[in-house]
Amino acid sequence: MKSTDVARSIKAEQNKKKAKMYARFFKTGKGEYGEDDVFLGLTVPQQRTIAKQYKDLPLKEIEILLHSTYHEFRLVALLILVLQYEHGDEKIKKSIAIFYTKQFRWINNWDLVDLSAYKILGDWLRDKDKAPLSCYAQSTHLWTKRIAIVATYACIRHNHLDDTFTVSEILLHDEHDLIHKAVGWMLREAGKKDVVQLERFLKKHYMTMPRTMLRYAIEKFWEEKRQRYLKGMI
């Protein structure tokens, strides 16, 4: 089983019309966050199907796919990694988590991060020291920072919220909209588990945090309370 076999399966499903649409949606123009990313036009369900077909692909072949300029090659590689991690023993999980942390350069669009970070890195660190996430959050690399906050979703799902608030505070005044959205998303998810803890965080920071981040964080609040936060009346 080789990366070339996976590549053939992906290219057999390419759709030029969807590829153009995805290129616009994922901001691949000059100066945009997805600059130079190349799409073949496959849907995520199509890529999940291919990943399942090649779930036993060796790590060295996964790495070849992950270093491709084609977006779908990278996403399929990550989906295979997730499958191998989820079905692996402790030794396999550790090797995949370590491998993942060495690939941040190639996990370089928001869907790649969101479909893999919490399922691999977040899960691996869930019962371990979370200090690496704070380090990643202080990176100058956009996607490393997004990985840091999205990885905390694994902790949220197991009712451990402190790390989400710690990483969120580090990223509170980041300038990029994709970080605002990711932090707001994780704060909202944390609030589903403990709204009191979320409001404690918001009351401390809502006047200065980016509006997009705030809007995402309070999305599940009832309308009257949402408006009080938005109008600075808490």
C-alpha cells in the first residue's frame, strides 16, 4: 500500500467545478490565509471513504501525502492518522501524536486543523501536562495557534475546561479572524459544560476581546443576555 495508490483514488474523484468553489471558500488568493493551496474538489465524505480504504497506510506514506500541495491529499492523510490513532494502542497513539506535532507546517488550513487537532493531539494530552498547548498558543504561526485552542476540545468533551480558558486568555488579543472564531467556538463549547465558568471568563474580558470571538462565545445565550454583553451592559 503506497501513497501513490491513495493519490490515484483521490484524483479519480476530482471535480473541477467544486475545486474552483473550494479555492474561493478557503481563501487561496494572493495574500489570503490559504494562499497557494490547491484543491481537487472532493467533499469531506468522499475523503473519509478513501481514508477508510487506506486506513493501514504506513506512516512514511502518510507523510508523503501530508507534504503534498493538494489540499485533499493532506486532509486524507490526516483522516487516516485519526483512524489509526483511534484504533491504536498506547504505543501507536504516542507515535502518531509525536508525528503530528512535527507536521504543523502542513496542517495549514482551518478544516485540516479542526478535523484532526482535538482527535489526536488534544486526546493524547488530555491526561497529561497541557503546557505544550500554551507554548503552541504563543507561536507566530497561525495554524499552530489554531491547533492549540482546537486541541482543547478533547478536554472540554471530558468536562475539563481550565485548559480552554488558559489558552483562550493567551490568544485573547490575537489579530487574526480565524483565531477569534476558533477561540469563540471553544469558549461556547466550554459554556455548554459550565456556563458559570464561561461567564466568569467573559465578565473579565468581554469589553476588550474581539467582537467576533465574543459573538461566537455567547451564541447560545438567550437574546437579552447576548445583547447586554454586546452593548457592554453586564
